[in-house]
Amino acid sequence: MTKHLLKMADLNQEDIIELLNLADQLKYDQKHGIPHRLLEGKTLGMIFQKASTRTRVSFETGMYQLGGLAQFLSSRDLQIGRGEPVQDTARVLSRYLNGIMIRTFEQKEVEDLAGYGHIPIINGLTDYAHPCQILADLMTIREYKGSLEGLNFCYIGDGNNMANSHIVGALTVGMNVSIACPDGYRPHPDVLKFAEKYGDKFKISNNVLEMAANADVLATDVWASMGQESEAKERRKVFAGFQINDDVLAAARSGALVLHCLPAHREEEITTKVFEAHANEIFDEAENRLHAQKAVLVKLMGPKEI
Ligand code: CP
Ligand code: NVA
């Protein structure tokens, strides 16, 4: 296991399975009232340069359940928001905290924080990656399908942070991956290069129904991400049709799971009907953020033997 979690490519298949096993155990403990205060006396700083519901609440609650403390650090209040360099912020915070979760725009900021600081850094979403969400998604898929290897995973929509991280995560655990996205909105070139190594286990096209054929898991995300609000109108035109709806479900395998990291825009990337029919797995997925992240926190900040 690496020292930080900056992107899915930091983890190999064994690391991911180990994290998911620990997440399952922590979920069991929490549901059965079994104390698991593995981070007693530890403090996590949480830097947010973008909004959040799930990430903030699940990290904060997770640290509390593990016996530690989480500090919410809005960039509006930090000196970093007034230009203090990341390299100084990282070195200062390393003296007080045992780990930092950061949600920001550029992946480079997260990498810099890891480079200059001396404590584990966890990416809580950048424009490039959202690894914590992918671990929760893989945990959810395993809960519903029993295993991950050999499943057909299909993502429909923008080639954004979620697409980038889904591709790397799903291929790493042995799934076949197909991506439907409009030309010009493809995933990051580094991710496409990573996927090339997997040969015909990876497909990408602008044909939604072809990509959804025989899918065991369908996933999507918003058409306009945080920071792209001014493009929302244009994106609604470009992405029309890149939607999980009844036709897409009919192309997928029967019993296909539908995942959405949330927040969802009903009647854009997913119809209300499909969303509500699959609300169980979508909200299990949201819950699993808590358990999967607790596993990450324990692995990076907890006792060495775990
Ligand atoms: N899925 C997710 O990261 O949600 P938040 O933006 O609410 O944290
Ligand atoms: N792609 C979305 C994910 C939100 C969890 C965004 O970056 O806004």
C-alpha cells in the first residue's frame, strides 16, 4: 500500500482488495456496535476548495467513529486562499496533523501537498480523479455481485474525474470496461494510455447502446462538474442522449446495477424512473463512502499491522 491516495493508479489489485476487505470489516463492526477506535488521538485535516455533502460528512463521521478528530478547513478561511504557497502549508500542517484530505481543482496541488509534506494525503476529488468514490463503488459492486473480476462495467457521460478513476479502478480489479462519451469529451490522455495496456478489455465510443450492451454495471455522472457551471448550457446540448434510461437498461444484462456518485441531475444523465428504481444501490454506494474511506484512513494513518 502506498503512503498516499492521490489517484486510483496508486493502488494495485491486491491493495484494492485489501482495502475493500477492511471496509467490509469496518462496516460490520459499525453495524454491530463493535468499537473500532483504530485512530485514537489522530487528527485529519480536510481542505475544501469546492462544495461537498458526502465527502465532508463521511470523512468527519468516519474519523469520529475511529476515535480520532477531523478538522474542516475551508480554503476561504485558510491562508492558502490568500496565496500562501502549498509547500509552506504542507510543511506547517504536517507538524499538527496525522493526515490531510483535500478537495481541489488541479491534481498538481494534491501531488505537491504530498511532495512537500510528511503525512499521508488523500485526494477527496480533483478535476482529474476521485479515488475515494471509486473505492466505495467497487465495494458496492462486490456487495451486490459477489466479486469483481470478469464483470462488464460501462460508464456513460463526461470523460471527467469520475470516468478517469472508474477506468483505472475497474481495469485494475479485472473488469471489462466500456465508455460512452461524446467526441471531444473523452477521459484524460494518461488514462487512455493506461487503458491501452488492457487491449480488448477496454472500449470507448460515442455509441451509447453499443457500449451498454451486456453491461453488469452502468455508471454515470453529471454533465457539468464543479467549476464548469458556465459551460452547463452548452454541455446540455452536447451530452443529450448520453443518459442512463430504459433503452440503456434494456441493452445491459438483466439485473444490471446502476451507480451514480451523486449529486444527480434527474432527466439529464439519468432518468428519474431509472434513478428511483435503482435508489437502493445508489444510496448503498453513498453509504459505502463512509466505510471505504475509514479503511483508507486506517491503512494510511493507523497501526502498522493492519
Ligand atoms: N460524490 C461526492 O463526492 O459527493 P460530494 O460532492 O457531496 O462530496
Ligand atoms: N464530476 C463531478 C463529481 C462530483 C462528486 C464533479 O467534479 O463535480
